[in-house]
Amino acid sequence: MKRRRFLKTAAMAAAAPQRAVASPQEAQKRVLALNVRDFGAVGDGVAKDTAAIQQAIDRCSVLGGGEVVVPAGNYLIGAVALRSNVTLRLEAAATISGSPDYADYPVTQVRWEGKWSQGHVGLIYALDAARIGIVGAGQIVGNPAVGGRPTAQSPLRHPALIEPIGCRDIRLEGFSTSHRLMWSIHPTNCENIAIGRLTIRSTGGNGDGIDIDSCKHVTIDGCNIATGDDCISIKSGRGMEAYKLMQTSEDISITNCTMADSIFACIGIGSETSGGIRNVRIEHCKFTGARTFAAYIKSHPGRGAFIEDIVANDLDVSGMTGGFLSLNLLSSGIHDEAEVPGEEGIPRTRNFRFTNMRVKDCPVLVDAVRNHPVKPLDGFTLANVTGTCGKGIALANVRNARIEGVQVTGYAGPLIGVHGVSGSGLEGAAQIEGPKVPENAAPPAQPYRLK
């Protein structure tokens, strides 16, 4: 009997999943947590703690990675670089505050208005790093003294707040930011980004909340964003430089977010689109205020490339000064000194779908007349919309449109106005004037080359 019990127990043990025993080195990697105060950080908001925090990050990275813990306190710093395999954890009463001195922000190649150029790095930045993050319930506060656009006195691009460049596997979760006059979060040419439960406050001009710039595989979930400029902006560079590089922004999911903007849009797509933008999904979001439109998709001839597969579903829209949706593919954004010439420079647009929306006192439901007749928008759906609006839907140069289940009240004039539009649900639509179409970009005197 004892032998049978032994054999039965042995057989069960052999059949059970085997758990590898971690080596001491692997266990150390999992539990490594370095406190910035152990490296000399003071946290009094007066002494600069840049060197101490950078040393903790560097030490954590060379030891195999882990967490760098920032405990309660106010840590005044210049720019610090995240390294591979390091997560910065901000405890609940911890504040990281940015220095007012430009000299505290190193200069390298950064993206500014769609071009790579010399500029100051972000307050917390990373270059070509992997498996990095910032988490916790603390806050990061930018300094308005280094905000704004370049000037004669400070001609380089000014520092953003958080800026990974050329990185992959990024996690930003749980903390809050406060900044003025410059972007809060600006990942550029990155892959696999998870942004969750952030509270972002940014006032003044050019104060975007999250700028997704030539990035792939991005999720933004559960964020509360109130900004002076776009709450979320998606872009991919402008002109021949970006067209040659073709660093597309794609596979982007925005869910369960609340957004309010005081200067431009809640979600802006473009106008820097020369690397292409595709596969953007916006779901279960609330737009509670915008100076223009809740969603603004924009570009112009000379950008080239494409904007395609933009899907929005289950949205609540209120507090808009302009309206819900604007499309401007003819005249938005500054011209580049080296534009994509001819018909090749006309952006291709297709497959825009907006469904299941509730709008309240929306001045204009859809303003989509500025599409190019040579490359019309191919595929536009607006379905299942309820609420109140001042004006309805205006479409020009659209193929395969589908308007269905739009049950709004309070509007003046026709519900639908069209020019050069084909599709379904257009019965009884009024005819409107088409847009003024700009000339295509002229061919260059010399072939463009990257330099």
C-alpha cells in the first residue's frame, strides 16, 4: 500500500507543471528597487537633484533593471534620461519639478513641426531605450520659463515634459502632469507604448497633452486630459524628409478618455502626415470642450502619403465651439521648404467611420468639404447619432459615403449638404459649393536628398 501511494504521488508530481527555480541573479532582477534619496536626492524643491536621480537610474540599469523609487518630496531637476529596463516610480506625495534653466536640458535631434532638428530634450527623456516606464501616483511639473516656441533669444526647440525617442516597450501609468506652453508627452519614432490613467493639465499655447509622432502600437486608456492645445495629436512628419523616411503612425487605440481643449481640438490627426497615419481607433470617450472641433483631421497638398482607417465609436460630445468633426485636407498646416510635388503630394484618405455618438448643443455636426477632388475621401460613415446641433452635415468630394440613423434636432437649414458625393443615405441632400482647391506643389529644381 505504501509503495502504491508513493508511485501515485510520484506520477502526479511528474504530471504537474514544473516551476523553474529562479537563480539568485534572476530574483535580484525582479526585486531591485533603488531609492533616489540613497543617491543624495534632497527633495526640498530648491537644491537640484538631477545628478542623484540620474545616478540612481544609471545604477539600476547596469544592475539589470528594476525600479527607481521617488519618495515624498519635491525634486527640482534638469533633464534626466531613462535607461533600458528601468521604471521610475513616483510615490503619491512625490513631485518632480522642471528646472527653469535651458542649460539643464541637453541638445540633440528632436522633432519640431514635423522635422528633425536641433532642440532641447524633454525633462524626462530616453534615447533608443527599451522596456522603460514612469508609474505611480506622483506628479511631474514643467517649468513655464522654458515653455513656448523658439525665439531669437532661445532659438532651439524648447523642452517637452516627457519625451522618449526611438524607444520600444514604454509604460506610462497613474501619474499626473502639469505644464504650460509646450507638449506634455511626446513619444517619437517609438513602438509598443501603453499610456494609462494619466491626469494631464496643460495651459497656454502649444500645450498639447499627448503627441504621438511616428509611433506604432499605442494604447491610451482611461486618461483625463485638459489642455491649451490638442489633447491628443497624431502626426508623422512633414515634407520630403518625412515622406522619404516613411515613419508611419499606426495601430493607435484611444479608449475611455475624457478630453477638454481651450485652443484647438480634443483629437487632432495631422497636419503633419507625410509619413502616413493609419489604423486609429477611438472608443468610449467623452469630449467636454474644444475651441474648434472635438475631432479635427487635417493636411494639405505637398504632404503626400495617407490617412486611412480612422474609426470612432461610442462618443459623448458637448461644449464644442466649432463642432464635432472637421476635415481639412486642402489648407491646414505650414508649408515645407521641400514639399512632395505634383499629384503624389496630394494625401490619400480613406475609410473614416464615426458611429454611436451623442452630441449636445453641437454648433456643427460635420464640416467635411475640404477634400481634394483628384483624391476624394474614399469611404465615410456617419451612423447612429443623437442629440442637438446648430448645423448638420456638409460633405464634398467623397466616395462611398454612408449616412444612417442620424437623429438630431435643433439644426437650421438642410441636414445634409453635398458636392461631388456618392453613397447611401443622401436622399434629399442639398447641393452646396465645392471647395477652392490649391495648386499642387511644384517639382524641385534639384532632386531631394536627405541631409
